Amino acid sequence: METSPSILDIFNFNGESLVSMKIGDRFVMLSGRNGDTIIPYSETYSSLHHADYNQDGLEDLKVSIRSNTPNQSETYLFHPEDRTFVKLANCDLDFEKVPGSEYFYSYNRDGCADFSWQSHLFLIRGDSAVIAAELENKQCGERGDGIFVYRVKGLQRLLIESLPVKTFSVEGADNKFDFIQAYWTANARRFE
């Protein structure tokens, strides 16, 4: 197997020339045109994406990672003052914006063939994700299964709501992703 970058792609991003390096079709590293490393080399990376992830009006970078967690990623926020990218701390998953708020939320499977899962509600403060709440679905067919909502402050979690077990469809209407988005959209302001 080839282990050194074989494909170089130069592209313009926020006014900067960047060099994307690949092995085959997999992204492995990003550097500036001057050779400065922006995203260090890793064979666990799979692809590079860009969008305004922190909703500040500037494009940021996200690297998808090959792992047992299907939505594992690293997000690099663009700093226009010094034209650098800084890795978002405390967040290694894809995330979405909660409509109509300054919050974001993530999804992470948590066992039992993905019947148990978690979603974190967070703010982006500087270069860190600051978790405000957690939605935890336990559904392993055991006593104590349910949907639990926690307020989070640092390392402390305070249970504030318990909901009964809900059966989610895999696709289409009434799936867990629609539930998560609807829950955070309706309840994010409770955690301000």
C-alpha cells in the first residue's frame, strides 16, 4: 500500500492558497502554499470539507475521520486576524446549528446496535465547544431505559427531565435525527 502523499491539489480558500495532500482518493494532510502545516498528516483521515461551521461568516475546514464512530471529525476554525486555522477543542463529531439560536448539537451512537445514543447541545466560545446540555437515549431493553436530559456545567451533569422510551423509525418520518433536531430547537433556550 502506498504510504506517501501521491496527489497534491492546490486551491484558494478565504484568500489563501492551500495544498491538499492525498493518498489515492483519501485526504491525509493540508498545508499552506509556504509549507506551513495546517492539518497534520494522518492516515485516519478520509475527506476534507469546508463550510461556515461556527456561523461567523467565514469558511472553516472539517476533516472526516475513518473510525468506528461514523460521524467522527475534526473542525478547524478560520481566524481572519492572523489568517490561521485552529482546531475546535472539545468536539470530535459532526454537528449542526440549532435553528434560531446560537447553539449547536451533535449526535453520537452509544451502544445496543445504535438504539442507545447521545446528543450534546453546545456553544462555540473562542476555539472550544462548551457543552450546555446532553440528551441521552438508553434503549437496551433493560430497566431504566428512557430518554434523559441533563444540564451540563463542566464535568457535572444534572438530570432535569426524563422521557419515556420512544421507538424511532430508521428512515423517513419519526427518526431519531428528526427527534433530536426538534427537541433542541424547542428546548435550547432552557439552557441559556
